[in-house]
Amino acid sequence: MAAPECSSVEVLTTNLNSLRTLRSSVTLFFKIIAEGPKEENSNDGEHSFPEMAAKCLTDVKNNLRDLETHVAGLTPSTVPVSLGNTGLLSLDPSPDKLPLYHQLLDCYTYVEKIHCYSTLMHSLLSGNNLKRSSVSLPLSTKRRRPAQLNHSVPQQQVDMLIQGINQMFQDMNLNISRPFGNNAVVQVTLGQVLRAVVTFRGILIEWVVVRAYNEPLVDEDGKVDLYTPSQYKVFQKVTDNANAAMLNFCSPGFSDLSVRSFFTWLHSFVSLFTDVCKKCNYHLHNHMPPTWREFRTLDPFHEECKP
Amino acid sequence: MGVSVLQIFPDASRSGCIETEKLHKRIMNLDAVQCGMFTVDCDSYYTTAQTGGGVRKMHIVHNTETPATTYAILDTGSKQVTLSADYLFDLMLPRLDHMYQSKKNLKIESKGAKYEVGDFVVKIGTVTMSGHYKGILVEVEYLPSVTPALCWSLMREFMQSFMGSCVKPTVPPYLQNKFHDVHTPQDTVQQYVEKFNEFREGPTFTGATPSAPSS
Amino acid sequence: MKHEGRSRQNLKVIMAVSHNENIEAALKSQIVPDQEFLLQGSVMDNSLGVLIDRLRGLCDNSDVHPETFHDHEVVYILKDFNAPATPGPASQGVMLRVRRAVDRPDLPHQLRYVGYPELGNYPALLRNCLDVPVSSNVREFLQELGAKLDHEFMAKGYIMKKGRIKVTVFKMYKMGPGMTKENLEPMTMSHLVELSVLTTKTDMSVADDLRALADQLKPLVQLERIDYRRV
């Protein structure tokens, strides 16, 4: 994959070079025209004015032909950045908004690169964290771009994943909606214990809010409320812990697995009010039930009793 | 609206204020914040005519937590129906006096201070019936949960932490019947009526026999 | 189900008083809007459009289409059914009306007490009236209270307001087994027209406004004070 990519860059460079040559020859031609024929007495030069102009024109013609053949060899870019509705910004005719689109593109490319690098880093580091110096991966695979980026995946894939998780648990109901275009928002109802709003970006979890069962999931306008925290201390704590868990489970290489583990972890809160702390064997500590669940064993702990 | 549990606190000294002061101190040690007062009052109406299947009672309850609502709890002996109505319902009652008449001497109320402890709300009320002191009634509400089934043992632990052994390990019968239902303000009010009836029937000082607090 | 006729000012006073747990005091000072002036008439179905157009011109918010309503009313009588029947109002019991909006199930049910018309020379029928929003188990409550179902009907029509005056134009439909929302059997070939206003014992001035509005509808509808005891 690396080879065609490199060659296409080279082709692009030669293209740009020939364009530059064409431009300079055209400028030269206009310069000669503008200066006009030299004074009569200075006919000591070997070329007269018409000759000079004709020579320049031939240069222009040749350069143009070069450029045309080069351009014909170019292939159009195959991976367009999917911007969703934001892509329409480029069509906005008002001049003060024109730079926005390019800034946006830069931003997206940058983020994409970061994701790309982080994925590579993750696979490298997880390969063997004891062997620090030597990188055993061959050079070609190191430079390989991942086939798919986590933050721009087709909607169907996210839908399928959520659907699968929904069927894993009887008492946890997931409801997917897309109020902001491409990115999914999942409303979770867990038994009669809690409700949560999980905001996705692509297949990565971006933000989690956990609220009580009797607190509304939508705001006054009837839209999904993504930000308002719960009014109860216990769910504010659970929200904090859920965001920590979301970061803990996140692994760029296996994003669907990380989403599945997060929801398994969230599901363990079905016994938020009924479980006793594994360490102190009490329901309450500081008037709070055990709001922490161990990541692997899902054992309940108080914030203060955490191992 | 969370889940509410009512608990009669035995008052051996029969004085009221000493025991409420004790509870106040204990709850303040749990980092409680006092946040105002509350009153729950209950008027009872009985059918005038004794014909047709016994006396029917109607309890009219007001709770300062829901100031615009009047609760009317009808007790036919076999069945209880709780109606939530606008406070204008009070004006309707004189129109029904050909059937139901108020027993003025049974007017009972629980009045006291309200505290917030984490997600718990605790109300320590002094119960008086037509001016006479009857006992102490403590209401504990756990706000984040909606059904007693989920949070009863957690609430019991909390209640025992400041009321001690008068809190029985078993679920109160009223909650047991609605263990898996979503708790509503009517449920709170119905529990008050139940406890008020215990106070009315019991001796003036329920704490006279501290070993057996009525529950 | 609507309270347009109720004076907002009076309501505010009541609210304030009620929070002080003193609704009896409000009753004593006669600031509770529990008096209703009522004028009734009827219009044939084929003249309904003309009447609605006329009313839209006379009432507030003439730019929007009049609000419609579709209510189900059940009437109960509460009295001691075992007592021997003696003449006089005591044995007649109290009529309690339960209304619910069929098209708006999210609204509370309304329990309505309507008293007997006051004697005296008033410009419109004056009666004691009390509307209480209640929870949806009110029918079960009334039955356990000892009340018996008297009759029930559906009312469907338009509601408008002019200042404090509530104007309703509606048709009554029979209730019975097999009656669905779409399949209703009308009672008459005409629509009932009601002008009503809720007021207090101390504020009777609004009755003249009511009369004035009724006079403006004169050729179309004859609105009169109808005393049911004489019907």
C-alpha cells in the first residue's frame, strides 16, 4: 500500500513543478510583450522582438502540453473525508465563512492523524511492554494506515453493535437515536435503578451521564439531554465513575470490545442500591451506596473502600 | 419522589422535646443540614348514617411537601381508595356534610424539622391530637430510588444508624404490599394515615412501654 | 376542563391564602370564585357555522381558530339511599360531575359540584359552583364514597373566551355499550350554547358583561336563564 501512495505524491510534485514552469514561461512572455521592441539603435542583440516573442510562445505551448499529459496521469483522491452535513459548509458563498471550511478540514485531518498514530502506538505498546528498544514489527506494517478509523464508521456498524449489546441483557434497554447527524446517542434504562445517556463519536464513547430512574432523559424542548448532571449525589458519583470506566475500557484496536465491556460494567449497577460493599459489608458509607465497580470482577465497593 | 418509610420513635420520657432533641443531635452528627419545617395534618370524616354496611371513614390529609394537593383517603373497612385533588377539594367537604361529618377531636398532625443527609431526607415530627402530645414520628425518604424493593435494606441501615433498635429488620407491612411498585406521594400519605390511626387508638404516650414500640 | 372564566386575580389570592393553611378564612371573606353566572341557549346544526363566525368576531383571539374539546362527563348523586324519601333538598342529595378530556388524556380529571340556582332577580342564572382537578381514580373514589351513577354523556364542541367569560358551543352525545370515540350517537339535532363566568360573592359586576354578550348574539341564539326546577 505504501508504494502507490509514495508514487502518487511524486506524480503530484512533478505536476506542480510543470505547472510552475508553465506559469513562469507565461509571465516571461507577458513581460517581453509589455516591454515592447527595443529602441532602433540597440539592434546589436542577436534576436529581434518578434523572434523573442515567438520563442516564448513555443515554450508556453510545450509546457502546457507537458502539464496536460501529467494531469491525465493523476488519479482522483480515493478517500474523501466524510464530514456529514458540515461538508456543505464549503458551498457557503459568503466570503467571511470561506476559511472555516479549510480550517475544519485541517482540523479533521489532524484529528485523524492523531487517532491513526494512537492506534499504532497502542498496538506497538501492547505488543510487548517489557521489550522497550527493539520494534519487532516490519517497516511496511508500521506505516500501514488502519483500514478503518474509529470515529468515522458507518452507522449500520454502530447500530449492529448496540443491538447486540441490547440483546445481551434482559433488564437493560438501549435506545439509539441520532439527533446530531452521524453520531449516535444511546439512551440506557437499567431496570428501575437508573437511566444513562451515552454519546458516541463513531464507535468511540465520547461522554456519559447517569441519572436517576425518575429523572427525565429529555430537556424542555423534547431533545435528549446530554449534559445536565443528576440532582442526586449518588448518581453524580456514578457519572464520574462511568466516565472513568469509559476511559479505562477504551482501546483503539478493539473498539467494539471496549464498548461491550463498558456496557457490561454499566449493567452491574442494576444492584446499585441492593449490594453491600465487598470490603466493609455495609450498604452505606458517607450516606452513599457502593458506587464503584471493579473493572474486571464487577465487585461493588464504596469510593473510600476501593482496593 | 423517592421512597418514604415511617417509623414511630419510642418516647419513654413522655415529654417529646427531650427525645426530639436527642434525635436532632444524632442526626446532626451525620452531617445533616436542617432545611425548614414540615407539617402533615389529617382530618377524619365519618358517615352520619349507620345504614348500609358499616361506617365509612374519609381522611383528609395535607402535606406541606405538596402544598397544592389535598389527599382524600376513603376507608370502607375492606378497601382503601386514595384520591389526590386540588386544595379546592376542601371547599367541597361542607357540601357533603349530609353524608360525612368531621370528627373534630380526632384532628391529628405531625409537625417538626426537616433535614437533608446526602440523598436522604429526614423529617422528625411531633404528633399531636387536638393539642395533646402523642409521640414522635420519623419519616425517612431516599430520593434516588423509586421502589422499596431496591432500597429497603439500605434505608433500614440508615435508619438504624440514628434510631437504633426500634427499627425492625422486617419490611413494614404497608411497604411489603407495594414492595415492587413505584412509590408515589399517595403512598407516603397513606403511611401517615396508618400511623396516625395507631396513635389515635394507642395510649396517649406510646413510649410508656419502650420494649414494645407500636409498629 | 378549562378555567378561562376564573379571575386570575382571585386565584392568586386563594393561592396565597391556601399556603397559609387558611382556606376557611378565604371562604369567610368571600374571595373564593365559587359563584357561576350562566346563560344557555341552543342553535340548529345548520346555523352552527354562522354562530361560530359571529362568536369569533366577538371573542378574544379572533385570529386563531377556536379551540375544540371532547369531554366525557359522568354524573353521580351522593345521598343516603337507604333513608326514606322525604320531600325537600336534603333527600335529593348532591350531584357530583366528573369530567375528563377524551382528546387530552394527560390532563387531570375534573370533579365539579354545582349547587341549586339562587333565588333573586339576577341578569343571569346564578349558582354555587366548584371545580376541583383530581386524580384519575375519582370514579372509583365516588363509588366507594357511596355515590351512585346517575347518567353520563359525551360533549364535543368549541370553546372561546371573552375577558372572563367562557363561551362553549357543543353537542351532546349518548353513551352506551359499543359507543366508540368515532361512532357517537347525537342526542339532538342542535348544539348547546353556554355563556358562563366564575366570580365571587362580592363581585357581581361581570353579570352585565355576560348579558351584553348574549344580546349581541340575539337574532342567532336566544340565551336565557333556565331554571331546571321549573322545566
